[in-house]
Amino acid sequence: MSTSTAEENKPFGLLRAGFPFLKTIGMRRITNYPYDVAIENDDRIYILLRSTNVALIRVWFFEDAERLPDTFEDIGAYGKEDGQFISPVCVVLDPEGNIVVSDESLNRISFFSRDGEFLKTWGISGSSPGELDGPSGIAFNNMGNLLVSDAKNHRIQEFDSEGKVLNYWGNHGDGPGELNKPWGIDVDDSGDVFVSDWGNDRISKFGQDGEFIFSFGSSGDGKGMLDGPSGIAVDKYGDVFVADTGNDRVQLFNKEGRYVQEFIGDATLAKCARDYMLTNAGSNRLRDMADLEVQKRLRNPRSVAIDEKGRLYIPDYRSFRVQIYQNEVIPLDETQLAKPRRSRSLLQE
């Protein structure tokens, strides 16, 4: 989609009707340490799991998320061979529907078919253009090229599908447009690039060629403040969702970087977890003794994703599950939204 077309299709404003909790996917032993998630249009969910000596993608379907399948469809495994991972960080889908995974230990990008067949891998360790050191977030831009957060080289690199470097930008620092271990990355419909600048506790926005536009966020735990921002996702309205890992939450900002709301967790037991609990008296006793307010909260979310239906997926890393919310938003035209006011209160002029 061209920049002009994308801008024309954006609504004049949004009526934010609500963002209720929808459901929980997974449980301990089944979705241990979910690091990232990608969603296909047919509601297939790819959950990237990463822990000690474990690295794989577990496939689930949204409508089947309440039950445990007889066998799991897994992609990849722990190791250094082709089709294996050591420290996978991000999973995305390419324009053809293939699965693409970054690995910050092996300094490479791996490709699989949607059915899990290994296709190819590329990446060379180093600091020269086209080389990688700790690749983390990945996202495809509007031209079908892969953008990589090259974290330890403090830059963003753009590659074609075969791993040829086309462009790169960023250098180490905390000034405008500089980066300090960038982590998450996503691209909006206009082609602009949003980067979670992990070491600087901020989000930076760049044009599609790498020109710096603006940044927002600062260190802390207040509203709009960040502590180690990791994954990031931009929806079709331009809203920006940030996994604020150190603060155990996800924050939502509008397209100008203004804070809108936070998600701190509302998890219920998934049906598979309920079924397990009904056969385990010891686990039931522990839950009976627990503070359930604490049990439903997010713990170190490492990433965030949103699908075309407005469903927000938060991999709840240290609680071994994925929490899902449903965006209830209504686009507004210019006749439905008054001009900006100095005060946010409708009661003040």
C-alpha cells in the first residue's frame, strides 16, 4: 500500500469503546516461557517458546485454544543445525505466508513454510554492513523487505529475501535517532518504522528510508514511561502497542505517541488448565491459597501482536500463557470529532 493511499484510508479519529479481556491460551508445561507470537489470517497461532535447552514454535488455532490437542504441531527445535534455534526472539510471517524467526545467539534468520518445512537460513556474525550481532525484532516493510533490529550493533538493517543488505541506519547513543540495543520493530501502513529502543527506554519512529521523525517515552514506571521496552506492534489505525517488560505491562499509545491506556493482565484459567486442575488435588490446594489478583497479572511480557480482527495477543512470559484482548474501536469521520481542545476535559473550554 502506498503512503498516500494509506493516509487516505486512515479514519479522522477513533471512538475507543473498550478493550475487554477475551481469553487465555496455554498453561505451564504446554506453553512454557512464550517469547513471541504470530497470527495467520486463518486464526492459526504460532507461539514461540524459549527456555533453557528449549526453543520451538508451537502451533495452535484460535477456535481450538480452549482444548488440548492429542498431539502438538511443533516447528523447529533446540540446536545449531539448520531449522533449529538457540535463542529465538521474534517470529513473523513473510508476504508469502512463510514463517520467519530471528535468533540472537546464532546471529541468523531462519525461514519455514507454513507447514513447518525448513526452507533456508542466512546471517553472518559481525559488525560490518549486512552482518548481525544479536538480531532481535524483525518485520517486513511495505516493499516486502525484512527489517532487523541488529541489537548489539545498535542499528536497523534492511535485507531482501535472500539476505542481501539494502539499507541500514542508527548508531549507538541516546540522541535523536540514535539507538541503544533496539529490540522490537514494526511498520505501519504508511511505511513508517517504529522501534523499541530498549536501552534508552523509548520508542523511536523513522521514515521508510531511516530518517528520524520523533520519539516518545522515558525511563520510569508512570503512565507513558518505560522500563526495557521489548516487542512492539502497530495496528491498522496507527495505534502503537509496547511490551513494557520491566514494568510487567503492555502500554497503548496513539499514532502521535500519546499515552492511551495500559494492560496489566486479566488472565483466567484456560480450559486446558482447568481440566488439569480437576485431576490434581495439590495444584488445587495451592491455587486455593493464592492471591488471585496477583495470579491474573502479566509477568515480564516480552512481545505483543495484534491481528486484523483487533485481537491483542500478549505472551505472558513468566506465567506460561498468552493473554488475549479484543479491541472495540469505531472509526470516526471529520463530522464526528470536534477540533482539538487545550483541555482534555469536555467540561472545559
